[in-house]
Amino acid sequence: MSYAELIVAVSIAYVLIGLVFVVIFVSAGVARFDHVARGTSLAFRALILPGSLALWPVLAVKWMSRTRERT
């Protein structure tokens, strides 16, 4: 496997994992992550979708740290 193929494979894995995370985060997690986002519209959730996809590792770490703080 060449370096180019490795970069493409890693990028595809990043996006696929990000898509799974974004579906969960945008549908249910954003309300738990930020209390101000509770009851927001579908337009707001669509607006945060691209950024959430790009930054899913950061959001996942913050979401998990907040979950641990509450327990």
C-alpha cells in the first residue's frame, strides 16, 4: 500500500466514524452537551452538522469528559 492509498484509507475511516458520531451527536448529544441547545430547530442542527463532522474527535472527548463529571 502506497502512502497515497494509506492517506485515502485513513481519510475515509475518519469520515465514516465521523458520520456515525454526527448522527448520534446532532440527534441527541447536542442537547446533553450544551443546555442552551435544548429544543433547537432542525435548521440549527443542520447548521452544526458540517462542523461536528470535521471536529468529531474534539467533541467526542468533551462529551465524554462532561459525562464523567456528572457521574
